[in-house]
Amino acid sequence: MPTYGIFTLGCKVNQYETQYIEEALQNNGYTLSETEEADLYIVNTCAVTHEAEAKARRLIRRLVRYRPRLGILVTGCYASRDPRVWESLGSSIRVLPDKSRLPEYLAEYGVLHWPEGISRFQGHHRAFVKVQDGCLLNCTFCIIPKVRPHFFSRPIEAIITEARRLIENGYREIVLTGVHLGHYGIDLSRGKGKAEWSRLWHLLDRLGELPGEFRIRLSSLEAAEVRGELLAACQRNPRICPHFHVCLQSGSDHILQAMRRRYRVKSFIENCLALRSAFDNPAISTDIIVGFPGETEEDFQATLEVAEFVSFAWIHIFPFSPRQGTLAASMPNQVPSHIISERKRRLAQLDQELRKRYLESLVGRTLTVLIERAEENLPGHYSGTACRGVRVVLPGRPEWIGNLVPVRIIARQQKCVIGYAERPLYAARSGIDADVLGRTSWEAQELKPRRKLPLSLVEA
């Protein structure tokens, strides 16, 4: 039986697509290699930043050394953006730039039978479900519309079938993801009366009707979409996690206009306030680009002020990375790298303070936590993701992994919170005394972050 190794860089959509490819390989007689060597390697690349592309190149250079019998297949956004870049890395590399043709490409490797969606999510206790692909917008900084030019939404029934299968297989959180999640169903609804539409809020209503113990998380939304029927659907569905990732990018109307974003600061703030009114202390996280061309100190200061006013739970910070083929790459007034670094540092300081505030606001509350793994540095302790998206650590038992547990939060610790299981079923007489919680070990040890890529293949 041929063996394979498969590697993913980038977003949740890429991770879903990798899982789909992996199940197709296994359905056709391939087995996952238990060592670094395999007959076939597949690398699912990302092109959102220069660093993501550099990681892909480093990874593939290392894979070439193993001389795989069936070669190395490179797919994903970087493969679509620049198929020629791989030619110099080795004759064993084959580039698959169009993901829609993967069944055609992989048929040459004996992969003839493809699954109807995924049935598991390897290495995760939360299952990502891709509901749409492609983007109809044309933000000046973004390469994604060029590398994922085909916009389509999966039919609701196909998504429901896949989600039901994942829930039956023990997954307690379904994360809906897409290149532009809020545009789900535009193509399915085009030309139809409103009563026949299939938009994201209709999908949420249908998912909420599925039986079983599970919850639903939305991966990312545009600010212009957090209103009206979508907001109402989230309110009426108790399965929706009160965590919303709403992309700001900049707190300056001048920069938002240059980015070709569809909102301005006033409407962004109004929509965030609507979320706070609709939910009890929701986590609102965001993306911010630092150093977009033409960004002045006044523009950046406006971003800091908006972030402070909205009081984000946390911020994903991206220093501007000019992508060849985008308008922003050739814009005048490019911000010098040393200024970008300094602004990134200042925004990171604010992020640290806002994160601290939000985590401390959770102390005394009970959060539903999906227990995901044991903590290596803290014997008898486990960690997982709360409904509000924060990391929670608590004393527990191995059988809790993969289950939803109500946890009483008692303290903040760095970038996470600690607590104890509230129900007698889960509490296991843990109590909340300092000895059982191991507070001294918390002070002495730093928790290790989870590795995103196996085999250390992206190390320099």
C-alpha cells in the first residue's frame, strides 16, 4: 500500500481541503506514513503573506531530500499564484494550480473514489466545515480573489449531511468557514425570490435543528454583514458561540477607502455595539493591518482609538505585506519597515492590555469548554476552547477530552484563564483549593504552544 505525507499552511479553508484530500487518499488504498519518509507528499500552500510562501519553499526543499517514489504534489494558493516558482526546486515536484481539478490530477495516482464531504478532522476535536469558496470583493491588498477566482457555495443539504456525520462521529464543535463566509449563498439565491434564498442565516437555522450535543462557531465575518437577518439568526440559535471575528483592518476612513473596504469606522463601531447588545459579553476579535501604503501617524492613532473603544478581546496583527498582482503593492507612499515594526509593537501592547481586560471579565462566569488535550507541564490538568474562543485550563480527567464541559472561571493567567469543572459529574471532587489547582506550578511553568506543522519541516 503506498504511503503519503500531507502538509497544510494557511487558513481553516486550507485545513478543511487537506482533510478532504486525505480521506480521498485513504479511500483509495493510501496509508499515512508513520515516519518522515513517504511515497507521495502533498503540500497545501498559502499565499497570504511572504512568510507563508517562504515556509512552503523551506518545507518542500526538505521533502525533496527524501526522494519520494511518487513525487511531491504542490497545491493551494501559492501554487495558483506562481506555478513557475517550483520548477527550480526539483524534478519530483508537480504543481496543481487549480484545486477544482484535483480529482482529475489525482486520478493519475489511483485516487478514483472521492468522499461526499469529510467524516472526521484529523488531529482536532473541533471540525472545520467549508461552506463556500472564492471572493466577490477586490480589496487592494488581497491576493485571494486572484488565486481563488471561482465563487461558489455548497448546497445546504450537503453541509447538513456532513455536519450530521461529524456530530455522530463525536465532534462537539462545528466551525463554519469559507473564503468569504458572510457571502454564503449569494450564488444559490441569485435570480430567486427572497422566500427561496439560501443565505448564511438559513444555513444556521437548519444546523441549529440537528440533534446532539454540539455548538456552532463562525470563523470570520465582514463588518458590513453583522446586522439584520444574520444577527437575528445568531440571536435565536443557542448553539452559536458568542465569539465573533469581525475584521477591522484599519480605524481610519482614509485607509479603509484606499483598501476598498465596504464599511467605514462609524458603521463598524455600530455593528460591534449591536453584537454587544445582542449577546452577553461576547468575544469580539479582529484583524488589523499595520503600515498600509499612505498610513500616517494620525491614521494609525485612529486605529488604536477604535480598537480601544470597541474593546476587542484580541487582535490578529498583520504588518503590511505587498503582494505582487495587487494594487496596494504599487501604491505610492509605502511605509518604511522600521515604522511598521514600531507601530506593530505599539498595537501589540494594546492587544495585550485588551486581552487582559477581556479575560479578567470572564472571572466568576461559567463557560462551556471543549476539552482538547492534556497539559504536558501540568500533570492532571487539561485545556480547551471556551464558547467565547478563549483558552481554558482546568484539573480534569482523560475521558473529558472531546467533550463539552461547564467550567467555572476563577483566574486569568497570561493569555488564558483557569477554572474548575462545575457539574458534580465533571468536578470529581476537585474543589478549588490551591494545591489541587497547582497554582504554584502555574507561576513556575510556561504552557507550550501546540505545533501547527509536524516533523519540524518548516524550520530554517
